[in-house]
Amino acid sequence: MSNSSLVTHTKLSPNNSGKRNHIIDTISIHCMAGNLSVESCGNLFANPDRKASSNYGIGSDGRIALYVDEANRTWCTSSSSNDNRAITIEVANTVAADPWPVSDEAYASLIDLLVDICKRNNIKALLWKADKNLIGQINKQNMTVHRWFASKSCPGDWLYNRHGEIADEVNKRLNTEINTEDDDMDVEKFKELWLEMRKELKDNDSNTYSKEARTWATEIGLIAGGGIGKDGNPNYMWEDLLTREQFVTVLYRFAQLMGKA
């Protein structure tokens, strides 16, 4: 599991539960309740006594920090269930008071980060209904907020009231990038990807159940392989595709062994 390449500052926090027990399928946006830099927020989360953390932080200058690897569960939303499935993001506030607004730079970086998170974690779209009763029903709503799990105003009304707008903007970006990728696909690109995929199949990796049959086929010369593998042994490409030409060649060799050709 990877982290975002948009990160410009890293300060890993000890305040986490280690590996998640659930796949990432949810987003939880928080506010810092102050105009903290990503360094200042990281220093707070680095204190074991604070017992709090998030995966990412975004400063008012738009810089993005990593505090807990995406693979690990943070201590962020007062809910172990939510933190095990959600990427948690703290966003700095330009004013430390209601409605807890954020800067244009921070908002733009939040959208960029969410698009990146969704792409890497196969989240097809962000869904928001502002309905606490839909927690965990990710086919209907996969965005959650801290105020649903604790007596807090987090993420503040400024961000809370823009969750629908945030989801729409992220989804528009995701759909645009998907369509662009489709438009760029042509025959030559497909051939390139096809050959790249087959590289992983052109080796001697295979299942144990076929070991006896593979040994028999190579010892009697039924399968000759294709060159030498990375380990210096003949490369039989066991998991690669079999063409009709190769198939009839194997049949012919077998017929010769049986004295039929």
C-alpha cells in the first residue's frame, strides 16, 4: 500500500494501531482547530501523550504532510471502526473560531489529495448524504465526519457544509482522468501494455500441483522452453499463453513419442 506522492513533509507519529483490519473505502476530513503549519501539527502528533494522529495534514499554504502511513490505522475520529477503514486528513483553519474556514490553497490541495487517494485505493467516487445513519454503507455514503462519533464540531461548518461540493469536484476529476486514459488508448498502446503484462508470465513460477506433470513433460522433450531464465535454468514460461501453433507442436511431439508421426 502506497502513500501519496503529493506529500512534501513527513513526520511519522507513534500514535497509531499498526496495520488496518479493513480495506480503505472511506474518507474522513478533519479540521486542525487552528492555523497550524504541517510541521506544527506533525510535532503535536509526534507526542505519545497526545494520543492523536491522522494520515495526512494540510497547511494553509497548501503543503501536504504525512503523519501515519496509509496502511496503518490512525487515532483520529474517536471510532476504531471508522479509523480502520478511513483515510483521515487534518486541514488547517485560517480562523480559529466558528465556522472554522480554510484557505483557498488548503482547499485546492485537499481536492488534489482526495483524487490521488481515491485513484490509488480504487475508490470510484466520493458519496455524501450528510446522514449519520449511513455510516459503513459505502455504496451510499463513504465520507464520514468526527462529529458523528464524538461531541465535537469537527470538521467545522465551513468544511462540513462543503462536503457535497468536495465530492462533486473530486468525482469530476476522477471521471475526466478515466475518460482521458480511455481516449489515449490505441492499438500500439494496447500492444505495449499486453507485452508488459506477459512479462510477468514468462518465467518458471507455477503451482505445486503441476510439478510431476511439468517434470515429465520436460524430461521427455515434450516442452522445450524458450531460452534461459534469470536463474540460469531453461525458461519454460509455464504461466504464459499457449497459441494454436504451439499447441499443435506439442501434439506433434507427443505423436512422435507414441510412434504415430
